[in-house]
Amino acid sequence: MSTQPIADSHDEPLFPMPPLTEQALRVAVRSLDLSAAVRFEEEFHSAWQEAMQTDSTVPMHTFLHRWGVFVALRRYPGRARRLRELEVAVAEAPSIEDARRASAEIGTLLDAVRREVAA
């Protein structure tokens, strides 16, 4: 497996990173993946219900963070493409070592995206 940079420096985002709000993320998710938009709505309603039942904002914060990561991963076409390649590499790895290398790169990618979302 070749090691490639996490994001090509020439890869431009499709749009700026939206704020971590329900409405901004909803618009971003819809523009990236319509099937994911359905999951977004389902998870939003579940998180909202849990927040109401537990009288806690944690479910909503977790929901917003999770979808922020989704958007951050996919708003750069090269980053999204690399994630798909790595997922396939893990699924089709001929050895455990190859699977671990691809998984480690996915972890590195997620760490970078989490820092972006937290900024």
C-alpha cells in the first residue's frame, strides 16, 4: 500500500466549513449526499428526543460533532476519495498488516478532521 498525503494541497473544498449548527450542517449534508441527509434527519430526531428525555445537551452536542466530522471529511473531494480508497483497502487487505496500515491512515485522517472541526 502506498502512503499518500491526507489531503492534496491543490484540493479545494466544495464549500467553507459550516458552523456546527443543525441548520448549517443540514444544508451541507444535503449538498454532499442525499442518502446521508435522510440519516441526518433520523439521527437529529433521535438525539433531540434523547436530549429532552435526559434533560441534557450532550446528545445534541454529540450529534453536531459527528455530522461536523462527516462534512469535514467530505467537503474536500480528494479527502473523500482517499477515505473511500482506504475503506476498500481495509476490506480487501491481503494481510492483517496491510489492513492495519490502511486503518492507521484512516485514523490519521480522522484526527486531522477532528482538529479542523474543533477549530
